[in-house]
Amino acid sequence: MAVTSAFVVVGECVADIVRRSGEPDRVHAGGSPANVAYGLALLGHDTTLATELADDEHGRLITGHLASAGVTVEAAAVPRTPSAVATLDAEGRADYRFDIEWSLAAPPAVAPGRHLHTGSIAAVRQPGAGAVLDALRAASGRTTVSYDPNVRPALMGDHAAAVAGVERFVALSDVTKASDEDLEWLYPGRAPEEVAESWVELGCPLVLVTRGPDGALAATADGRREVPSLPVDVADTVGAGDAFMSGTLHALAGLGVLGEGGRGRLAALSGEAVDGVLRTAATSAAITVGRAGANPPRAGELTAALG
């Protein structure tokens, strides 16, 4: 039976063990797709996460965290819950070391008119990545699809194969978001805006790139739009890109451009509408970096911050 939630997210859950010199370790529920699902639910959207979890301490922590926001979790059982040690530098930037496998054999079918999101480790780690790609192919044309490569170099394998894999996902997606660091690893020396435009040419109508203190940009067939970064005292950057993604999808849902036939509606977005999406996404990310861990805003909080 197809999942009928407005948003269906397919991807990994990870116990983020946050480590900073001179401080005790802190454990947060994480994983890029799980963070996006959590952020969407906090923003008031009916959201299902298809993932893998163990019945262990970390798994119960993650399940409780997701349930607290109202996420419906459909989890295949695995021997242990994946984890990642995020070591923070003096400026709060995270360097990750992973203990993770991904073998989800059958992502759920998505009912027509809904939205499917995926990315990160679930889109590169075999054998599960192949099943996720098949899920995108099955959803194409029946609903809209979004994708965030969220590059983790240690898990990407052969560089040329990784780039080809990312481009397959981009071509099947209606919305793609990446960071400038993702793009630098994938295409060393190429400008982020050039890569974004090339991804639009692959068939993705809306490509967004986060650039840290340099703000964010969006590329469409009509050209580029940019917003500056927002001033914020950074606690850490854990989950910032995921909050940007959930903020993006929240804004697009508000514009009524997701769901069946959404690719054409996304391609027809005005420049002013794209600016609004960027502002909403950047504000969501700014709220998140101002506090510890992957802690995105609720709908009222985001609305208030947008003024």
C-alpha cells in the first residue's frame, strides 16, 4: 500500500555524538533525511520517515525524538543503530566519522500527489542506494521529488562513480539542494553557480546551493537568485543544511507547487517566489545554527523570525 503522508522521507537515522575539546560528549538524534523529516513535522506537515533502526539505546533515543515532532516512523530492523562522531572546531564546524550501513531493500511506494525526499548516505551506500534510486524512478511524474547529496567523502567511494550517481539522482529530482562544500568535492575548482546551472540542464527545475557566510543561491531555467547570510551567533552547524532543506520544502508547499504535476509548476516559479523560498530556507538554517545540535524551528518560530 502506498504511503499517503504529504511528505515521505527515505533515508538514514544516525546517532550524532557531538564532540568538542574540553567538553563531555553530547548525543543527538540525527541523520540528514531524519533531520529533514523532523523539521517538516515541526513545521506542521504530515511526514513519514522510511529508515533503518535497531532496538538499542540510540535507536530508542531517535524514535522518541522523531515521535515528539509527530513523524511517523517506518523502520526496518538492523543489528545496531548507525552513529557518527561529529568533532567540532573552534568555530562550530563539524568533521564527521561514521559507523553506518544502509541496506533498505524496499522503500515504500508514495501515493500520487505527495512529495518524496531523500539523499545523503541512503543515496550512495549500497545495497540500499539502488532501492532508493528505484523509488525515485517509480515516483517520477506521480509526485515531486527532492534530493540533497549531503556529501560525506569517507562514504562516497570512487569519485567518478560518485559523481555519476549524484547526477542520476539530480536528473530524477524536481528540487535539489547542495552545499558549496558538497560541490567542491564533486567538481573541484568549478564555481557553485556554474554547477547549479549544469544541474538545471540535467532536468532539475530548482537547484539551491548553501554557501555558509556567503548566503545561498537558487538556479532555475530563468537564471540565478541569491540571498545573503543572516547574522547569528553560531552554536554549531550540525543540521543547518537539513533545516535549510525542510524550510525550502515548507515554503514550496505553501506556494502549492509540490505534488503531481509539480515539475511544471516549479519551473514556472517567478523570481520573487524563488527569493521567498530562499529567505524562508535561510532563516530556518540560521535559527538552527544558533543552538546546539540539529534543532530546527517550529512553524510559529519560523514565521516570527521572518517578520
